Amino acid sequence: MKRIGIKVVAGLLAAAGLAIGGAQLLTANRKVDAAASVDVNDRRLAEAGAYIARTGDCVACHSVPNGKPFAGGLAMQTPVGTIYSSNITPDKQTGIGGYSYADFKNAVQHGIRKDGTPLYPAMPYPSYAIMPDADIQALYAYFMSQVEPVNQPSADSTIPWPLNMRWPMAWWQLLFAGKRDFAAPAGADEKLVRGAYLVEGPGHCGACHTPRGLAYQEQALSLADGEAFLTGAVIDGWRAKSLRGEAQGLQSWSAQDIEMFLKTGRTDKVAAFGAMADVVEHSTRHFTDGDIASIAAYLKQLPAASGKLAVFPAKADSTTASLRDGRYDTRGAVIYAEQCAVCHRADGQGMPRIFPALAGNSAVFAQNPQSIIQITLEGGRMPSNDMDAMAFAMPGFKHLSDQDITDVINFIRTGWTNQAPAIGERDVAHIREFLASKKPNIGGGKHE
């Protein structure tokens, strides 16, 4: 028996050695030489890179509120722990100042650090993989010549051992992040092709809006790759809505609504919140009008996912009259009248571009309620933009009990013409526990 035990241990050690060695070979094979010479002092190239960095939303993930741009420290909550974004300023000690162009390309498009360590897929390199070399070169010139170096060490993740071991990521990359090129949608005109490229590539919309599999892989990287593409997902406690043409997706949005939302973070009905507010503030509001129109046109023509409701059945609004007449038939109606109606009004229409509507707001009647629960508990702030004079904020209501939050959300999700499944008290408790356990950002040498 003792000999059998020794053989088993020896076999396991040998298998582990082969797995680790194989992972190292996989990583080495994925790395590219990229011997291209990039003139980082080429001002035009660097300025082009500055815009490409906006399309890639680099600053939103690699910066923290009130911190230095691109210095890292943003806490990203995953199912297994918190990952902190890295310092991507050209600081030679703690950033990417020592990266050659090949090192930079390997990190951005192949998920491999300069030291050969695989990156977690919180970095959307599966999306960036389709970007052309010219854009990656422009990005490199921008980061190396126009970004201020910041000496701030990157923080380790809170993922526990053995899940925090990096070498298995090489096998993950083999399965889910292989080499791929952008394929234009069949029959698409130039506008739709540009929109598809921005959504699938630098914009990496699927990183948040496409569901993940058991291995945390995006279930589809394009519409041609699978039906799950852009059908919505839960990330960092928020429900990133479906961007497909279904009732709980973008069916009720016009192309002009999408354009206005990307440019300003709000329409007459809705407002960006959570991570999407950062995306608008740091990224999409800086896009050219042509790029915004291309994204809107591409998203608007996406079909409803199979099995999803394309259009809600007609429903009459009885909520407005009841509230105006002082008929509060449920505890949720009472709480709404006490806490919400002053801003969102009895008809649920709010105030255009100031207080978002709750009636007909696709974020409210999403199938999954995480977003409306989180913003009710925590509150939120609209992103700044170049059109609206002020960015308004919603206060949090975490002082209300789980039952009160449940009642008022169910009232809102089924009020007016809204149609959505009821939530339970446990749903609210789960989000409250999640918010209480979130790790803070790290920036400027202190916890934010």
C-alpha cells in the first residue's frame, strides 16, 4: 500500500510538471516577435493612439476616481475574488515603461505580460485580438510618449490559492483566446462594418454584455460565433443589459436613442449608471459622431436572441391614476409615494434628462434585477458630458429594510406598462451582502 501511495504521488507530480511545462510552451508559442519599429515621438501616430485608447476604454479600467490616469488599482469583483487593474503608465519600475513594442502587443492582444505570465481575462485581450497592427502601434506610441508616468505598484488579487495560480491561464487561453481576425458581417455596408468592428474589437462590449461560461469565458465573441453574443450578463453586481433586439434589450430604443446614450449617458428616459457611467464619461462621449452612429446602427439591427421575447404584449397603465388619486393598494405603492414620486413622478416618467423614467425603462424591467436592486441600495451618479450642464445623482436607500426594497422594486417593475418577474427579499439581501463585501479601489497609495 505504501508503494502504491508513493507511485500515486509521483504520478500526480509528474502530471503537474507536464501541465506546467506544457503551459509554459503554450505561452511561448503564443508570443509574437513583432519586430516592427515604432517611433513613439511621432506626434500624429501618438494622437491617433489617444483616440484608439478612448475606443478601447483603457482609462476607465486602469484608473480610479481621483487617482492618476492609467495608474491602475481599480477593484474588479469576480466570482472567485477581486482583481486590481494594473499600472499601464510608462513608469519603468511599476508600469510598462520597460515594454518593447513586442511586449506591449503580447500583453494587449495575447494576454501575456513582459515576464511571460498569462493575464487574467478581466483584460479583454480576446476582443483586442482583432485590432490591426497599425492601431496597436499607435496605442504604443501614445502610452509611451503622452501618458504621465506614475510610480504606483500594481496590487495582487485576493483570489485564493490554488485558483490564483497563473500557469493554468495558458491552457485557458488555448481554449478560449486563440488567434482570430475580424470578419465583417455578410452584406454589411461600410457603416455597419465599422460598428461591428468597434463593438467586437476595441469597444469590447461583449466583455460585459455577453454571458460567461463555467471557465469565465465569453460564450461568443461575435454574432457569427454563437447565439449568446450580447444577450446580457451580470458583472460586478450589475446587470449589463442585452444589446439585442428583444423586448428586454434594445427593442424599445431607436438608433437615435442609442447615439444619444453613448454621447451623453442619458436619453429622455434612461441614464447610465455603475460601470456604464464610467464607460460613457471616459470613452464613448469622446467618439466621433460617425463612430457613434456606426455602433448604434450595428446594435439596432441585431436580432432578438432565440427564445427571448421580441415585443411585450400590450398592457394598460392603471398605476398613474391610482397614485394620483391617492389609492396606495400595496406597501410598495406607499413606499414609492414616500420615497420616489417626488423625482420620478406619479406617471413614472421622471424629468427628461434629469430624473430617469421608471415607466418604459428597459433597465427597470430587465429579466435579472441586479441593477435596479444595486442602484436602489447604493444610489448612482450620471456621467458628465458636453451637452448637459449638470450630472445628477440618485441617493441610496440602504437604510430601508430588505422587505421594503423588495416591495418598492416589485411595484416599479410591474407598474405602469412595465412587465417583469417579481423579486424576493433574498435577492435584495444577496446584493446587500455583495456590496458590503466589495473590496475598495487602490489609488494614490491609499484605499479609495
